[in-house]
Amino acid sequence: MRFRLVPMALVLGVVWSLTIGGMGLLASATTEYGHEFVKVFMSIYPRYDMTVGGALLGFLWGFCDGVGAGIILWLTLKLSAAKAKE
């Protein structure tokens, strides 16, 4: 089976953006749920916080990170396949 970079990167981007952005929205709508999760990622993603605007930035950051993870996965598979041919 052949690895397809674009669909995998898009899926990872969508899933991670829903995770980061969704938790930001949940944290902004509740008094306690998800606050610790968001606090951890506030130290990683600039301007990500427990507001609707911060959650929208979380969707964007999450998508970028997910796509980056797809590219790293592709590169890892390419390098391991090249090493296996030796």
C-alpha cells in the first residue's frame, strides 16, 4: 500500500486543530473543564488562550502542527525505506 502525503497531512491537521481549538472553546465556555489542557498549550502556541479568539488561533496552530506532523511522518517513512533498500 502506498503512503499518500497530502491526505494524511490533512487528516492529521484537521484532527489536531479540532483537538486544540475544541478544547479552547470548551475551556472558554466552562469554569473548569479543559483549563489545565489549555494552560499547557498556551506555553507552546502564541496568543492561544481560553477565549473564542484564542480558540480560533488554536484551530489554526493545530492545523499547522498536524500538517507538519504528516510531513515528518512522510520523511521518516522515506528515510526508513531508503535504508531498508541498502
